[in-house]
Amino acid sequence: DRLVGTDADGEDRAVEAALRPKDLGEFVGQERVREQLDLVLKAARARGATADHVLLSGAPGLGKTTLSMIIAAEMGAPIRITSGPAIQHAGDLAAILSSLTEGEVLFLDEIHRMSRPAEEMLYMAMEDFRVDVIVGKGPGATAIPLELPPFTLVGATTRAGLLPPPLRDRFGFTGHMEFYAPAELQRVVHRSARLLDVEIADQGAAEIAGRSRGTPRIANRLLRRVRDYAQVKADGVITREIAAQALDVYEVDARGLDRLDRAVLTALLKLFGGGPVGLSTLAVAVGEERETVEEVAEPFLVREGLLARTPRGRIATPAAWEHLGLTRDAGAAG
Ligand code: ADP
């Protein structure tokens, strides 16, 4: 598992519950989504109604699950958490929907990965708070309509564009979650350090924030690794130097690139003069699968402006040469 991977691993799941902000005021950053959501929830509360369905789009680890829990907390409602891939059959969804209580929040992570029949059932449930439960098979099958209590669906997806328009249109509000600025991540790190009872200097938090790829989940994970290092190699206090040394040991560099990212970039620069080079050739050069390079390493390199995908192949940007301390003509310079 990558230290800078975005999906939650076992350890993340174990500590994340303790690190999640409990209300909108505690939730760092995402000003726009926070402000909009605040209005949606306040208006619903003032009307004494259930909040509109909410769609949250954004990369893993940016706080979609956390926000869904905050929505439930702010509405004083219970929450049920499930995911698209966990719902194989429409019947699975019917079972969940029919057991919801009035006002309950249903969080559906990776909603774009739900099966087609379940998705169609969800349309009706969202719009009319009703599902048709099919009883029996073949020509004798009958649809029994079932009334549902009003509930709030919070759907999460990596990109809103992945959803079929009929589903997307049934959400009253869509919040787009952005990657976090370093200063925001620094606040996330400070907050988590306080909750984990770790002493950290401002510059230590900044060092971790700068290597966290705009993602709170990664920031929290790096903080835990740096804490280990500070306890074993120093007096437990996280200074800038300790954070930098620790993350160098874990091979997460100053910009948040890990060993794989650097291998891809180094091959592109040193073996192919900065490109253009085809994806397959590049993958062979680093001894990785094509998919690994394309799906695991490239998205962040592209986002960082270090690598570009062109019709003729992958090319390195001037920033890539600079980041690895290489010059185009001399090859290795540092
Ligand atoms: P997602 O559902 O988008 O994958 P999560 O809600 O599970 O992300 O968040 C991952 C971790 O990051 C959690 O531990 C959470 O505490 C932390 N986190 C996310 N967003 C914020 C934020 N805005 N402020 C503080 N911590 C956050």
C-alpha cells in the first residue's frame, strides 16, 4: 500500500473516526461547499423538513464521508452508510430504503458504481419516496408499491460527470470538493496532532502539509508516520527538520511524490530526454504495468504540472526537470 495512496487502509479506518470534524465549523477549508451546505441545512431546519438530496463530488480522502456525517449531525438525524459496489441487486437497495426512519441520512459512497436496476429504483425513491418491490418471477411477477419515509440521500462520487443525467438531476444540491491548499492542510495537521496528543511546531505541520498532495487523509497518515519517527529518533516533538527527515525515510519527497512517481519521472527524463514517449514504453522502463503508471502515478504528476499527456506520448514539463534537479542537455546534474 502506498503511503500517499488516497483510499483508506485498515489503519486509516481505525483512527479516522477519532479525527473526523463533528460539525461544519470544525470542518477545515472547502469554503464554498460549506457555506452552500450551511444554507441548505438551515433552510430545511427552519421549514421543519428533511434536507434535499446532496451530491458530493471529489477525489477520495477530501472529506465526503465526513461531510455526510456532519449533515446528519446538523439535522439531528441518524445516518446509514453504504456504497454503490455493495449494492448488487435492486433488492439490496429496497431492503435498505424500506428500513430507513423519517429524516434519516443515507450515505451512498461511489454512487456511480451501483448496478443499473438499483439505480432505477433509486430514481423513484429519491423523487417520490416510493419503491416498487417486485414479488415473484416471470409472467406472474407483480410490483408492490412501498411508501418510504422522507430521507436525505447523500451520494458521493469522484466526478459528477460519471453519473447518468437522470440521477444527477435528482439531487437538490451538488457540492464540488477541491483539493486543499497547503495552509488548509496545515490546519488539518494541527487539529489532528491535538487530538492525537502530539506536540508539533508550525513549520513541522507545514512540512507535512506540503507533502500531502492536497488531501486530508494523506496528511493524517503522514502525521502518524512522522509521529513514529519523532518518538523513536527524537523527543517526540515534530519540528520541521524531524518531519522532513521522517518523510525522506518514507520516500515521500518535498512535493509529495513517492518512489513510483519519481521512478516514472526519472525514466521519462533520463531515458527518453523528456519525451514524447509512449505509455507502454515508459511502463516497461520502470518495470511496472501500463495501468499502474497510467492510473496510479500519472494523475498526480499531471495535476502537479510535471507531466503532460499528448497525442504523441508523455512529455515532461520544465518543472519536472527542475524538481529532479536535472538539465536537459547534461543529463544528470544533481
Ligand atoms: P472521503 O469520504 O472523501 O474519502 P473522508 O471524509 O473519509 O474522505 O476523510 C478522510 C479523512 O480526512 C478523515 O479522517 C477526516 O477526518 C479527514 N478530513 C477530511 N476533510 C477534512 C476537513 N475538511 N477538515 C479536517 N479533517 C478532514
